[in-house]
Amino acid sequence: MDKETQQTAQNVDSLPDQGRRRFLNTAALVGVAGAGISAGLLPNAAGAATGDKSGADFGKVEVHPGQLDEYYSFSSGGHSGDVRVYGLPSGRQFKSIPVFNMDALVGWGLTNESKAVIGTKPDGSLKYNCGDTHHVHQSYTNGTYNGKYSFVNDKINCRLARIRLDTFECDKIIELPNVQGFHGVFPDKRDPVDEKINHTTRVFCGMEFRAPLPNDGRDMHDVKKYGALFTCVDAESMKVKWQVRISGNCDLVATSYDGKLVATNQYDTEEGATYADMMANEMDACCFFNVARIEAMIKAGKNTFTIGDSKVPVVDGRPAANKDPKTAITCYVPVPKSPHGVNASPDGKYFVCSGKLSPTATVIELALVQKWFNGEVKTPRDCVVGEPEIGLGPLHTGFDNKGNAYTTLFLDSQIVKWNVAAAIAQFKGDKKVKVVQDRVDVHYQPGHGFTSMGETKEADGKWFLSDNKFSKDRFLPHGPLHCESAQLIDITGDKMVVLADHTTLSEPHDSIIVRRDIIKTRQIYDLNEFPHAIKDAKDSRIERKGKKVTIHLTSAAPAFSMTEFKVKLGDEVTIILTNLDKVDDLSHGFAIEKYNINFVVNPQQTQSVTFKADKPGVFWCYCTNFCHALHLEMRSRMIVEK
Ligand code: RUQ
Ligand code: CUA
């Protein structure tokens, strides 16, 4: 073994004992994180164990040419604004689904159809053209994925997007009213109010950044008057149903399997405006919402109000308005120091909230929260049934099917495996029980981590993927902005084994791992879906109404239906292109030289663009997507006459 490999395979046992490390004080913690990042002095900088000495079966992650992966991974793209799709265990990336970003590959943000989804200003330009996706989750039937939709947030412009999983395309984007820092998002796993409905009908959205409500110039300098809202959106109509005004803020969101409870972890119960203020309290909270009670209030129109121009009904979830548990709509369960992340265990019993600035994970029993709402539990803190010390900087937790939890430790650069039942026994006083089962190094500083099917009741305990925030020294150098690393960990045995890593472009946050049989895609569109489709190349034509010209065009490899079309300088030109090819994988592109136009039409799809003919001359239009031996010849000419 060469020196490098030896270093990489450094034994985890050489790390300091986690148990001896108590809460770090605030200053020390900031120092640890800062020094680690700037000076490259990351904990155990030798990096992740490759499992080299463990007899690891690296063949498990091999997917040979022509073989298919077992899982899809849907991953947020972070500030690139997209959603990525990978195959696991290979780590091969299939697609970047454009959502809040512009994407020349398919013409997202250029075509009229995508602009209608994204939203435009009165002049036809995009209202927003960037976004920050953090959390991507799928629609459920009875506690497991139904393959219908993915939902993803935009933290910058506070929008919720829906992706159709038959075509892997975004079909709806809405903006949440009076929200800043839309971070956590989770669909319900079944209807929380109507016992008979077993599928996702709602999507819940958290507001991380408290702001003046409404933000119209009032209260700007009085941080204490800012507020946060928790928002519920109808999953089908994508209309905002209601909001709850809360104390503190929202970070991530989790939903219960019985559909009755939704929660958001809160790291800023201090309601501060600087990080020092936000870290002041030793305890923050996990705020639970009683969805049935909220919906009843909204339905009765009782004690609802609106904020600013928004028509969305809002109810008051702040503690002062919810003193009696028997009528309360919110329950604030105290959780140590700035928790980040809340995750539901697949047995439906617990939510786990990580400490971030506390080395603990807090286990909250949902049945006890329900009892608190019935007045049968004394204080919200009595709903906590476990709080093991697991390591430094715990962020997100995934679960297997054997009662174990896997939490990312940002500061320790590790994944820690711990047993939930053991944590509960320890909390009850059992001093001998072994809570932490295993630790493994990752490279470096993991953010989210998640298990295969782990956000469903079909968690299968096969894989854990660690999305790491830093990749220094892991890959060939490629300039100052590094890619990030995702590491695949085999969790089938007692010991976790890191089997593979793949690059991800900056920067994925959360992902989910979905069994491949759940996803059923269509490979070809239906012409009838597109009102402007031309069904026969013979119907290709140029229509003029005053200065507005519409070019109805078709494609069939290797030709467009018109070899040229004429317009006049100053015309508003709309090109509607229908791809008549019916063969799977036979997509064409359409680009116009010097006119900044480029988009793709898939088999039997129709897409359109509108622009001003502001330059006279001849402009070649060509197919951008390699489709045929005569792909280069697949061209037309736009002739703009003076
Ligand atoms: S967050 S690294 Cu945006 Cu999901 Cu925790
Ligand atoms: Cu059509 Cu290339």
C-alpha cells in the first residue's frame, strides 16, 4: 500500500472519543468551523476510509456498460437552481432538470412554454432567472412514493416548483406570499385531515428568514417585529391554501406517516438578526403543527387574518395564542442549541432533530405530541424520549429498516450510525446500552445524508449517500471552485463501508433515493397535448397578422418542413415547431444564428419561441441535437427582409 492509500485508509479508531466531548461554547465552535475551512485543517484530514482493509466488496457498486442502476437519486442542485437525477449505485448523472435556472440545453427560460411556467413580467421577460433548490421530495401514496411528482423549493425567490415524473419536467411554479428564505419543504405522506385519502394532497413550506409582515417598508429596523410563516400548498392546483404565523423561524420540514402532524425545526427561537444573537439560547425547538385543527380553523374562518396584498388566510400559531393544548394548533418542543434538520423514522413513530451546535440528536415521539395536544402530557419537552450524544455538528439523519439512524456530523466529517431503541433506553436511565454502533469518515464535512427509500415506510437499509460540502484533495484539481463529493456507503452490515464516490457540481443539498420500479416515464409525447401542434408536415405555413408573424414548422430527421421562411424587419416572430419523429431518443434542436434562440423538441413534442426580427439578413437555423447522419444538413434559413 503506498503512503497515500495508507493515509486514506486511516483508522477511525484514532479519532478522539466523542463521548468525552461535551457542548462546545459558541466561540470555540465558530473557531473550529472557520479554521477547518480556511486552513484546510479539517478533522481527520487524511480523508475517508476507502474500506480497503475491511474486505469491502467494491464490486457492489459496479454497473457494467449496458447494465441499469437499481435506484434513482433525485438531488437538489443548490444555487444552480436545477434538480439532478443520478443512477445509484453507479453515481452516473442522467439529467439536470431545469427548474428555476435558465438552461440552453432544452431552451428552459427561452421557449414560450417554459416562460409560462417560470412566470414573466408584463414585457414578456422572465420575472426571475435564478433560484436556489435545497430540498426535493416526492409525492406519496400510503407512506411510500407514488412516482407522480417531485416538489422542490427556491430559497432565493421563495417559489415552490413541481416536477412531473412521467416526463421529468417542471410543470408548475408558484411564489409564496410574504415569505423570505423558503427552505424546508415536505409533501404530506397521506391526507392529514381526511382519513380516507391516502395520498399527497398538500405540500408544507418553511420560512427561514424572519421579515416584516408585510414587507412594505414597515418595521424595517425593529427585528423583534419581524415574523415567520409556515405555508401549506395544494399539491394538485398548486395554490397556497393557508399560512400559520409562528414564533422563531422554520428550517427543515417533516411530515408524519399518519398525516396528522407536520414539524419544522427552529434554530432561531431567539428571533435574532445576527449569528451571535441566533446562537444565544441553549435550547431552540421543533415546532409541531396540528394540521386537522388548522384546517378546521381555516374552514370556519375563525380567527383568520390576511397579510398585505395576499388573500391567503393566516392563523396565529405563536405560543401566546396557543396556551391551551386542547385547542392549540402548534406545540414547540424544546431541542438543544440550533438544531438543523428534522427527519421522520420509517416506522412512523419518531422525528429526529439534530443539534448542529450540540453534539446530540433529539428523538421526539409523535404519539406523545398527539397526547400533548389532548392535554395528556404535561410539557412539550416531555415528548422527548431520547437525546444521545453522537458527535460534533450533527445535521441530517437517514434511517435503515432495522431501527438504526445515520446522522451526518459536519464538524467531525463523519457519518455516525446509532440505534434509536438504544437511545431511548439510555434516556430512560440504562447506562450500559450501546447507542453508537459505528462511525465512518467521509471527505469532508457532510451536509445531507440519506438512505435508500429512507423517507418512506419502505426504507430498505441498503445504501446511505453522504453529500459532502468540501472535496479538497479528492479529485483532480479543477480551479478554485471545487466540485463536491457524494459518497456511497454500504449499510447492509454492522460496519458501514464507503464504497464509491462521485462528483456533484455545486451544490447539492438534499436528495432522495428511489427504487427504480417506482418511476414510470414516457419516452414520447402525445401530439394532442399541444394545442399548437401541427400533425402533418403539409400544414406547415407562415401566418401574418399585422406585424405578428407565426411560423408553423415541423421536424423529421434530417429535415425541417421549410428550408426557408421570410419575415420583415421589425416583425414579432413566433416559431412553433412540432417534432413529428416518433422514435424514442430522436430529439431535435432548433437554434437561430445571431438571434439567441436555442431549444429542443422531443419526439411528438411542440415548443415555441417569440422574438423580434431586429436584424436584416440571412440567418441559418440549424438542428443542435445530433439526430441523424445528415444532422449537419438539417437546416433552414430565416430571411429577414428590410
Ligand atoms: S440544508 S446541509 Cu438547505 Cu437541507 Cu442542511
Ligand atoms: Cu435534427 Cu440534428
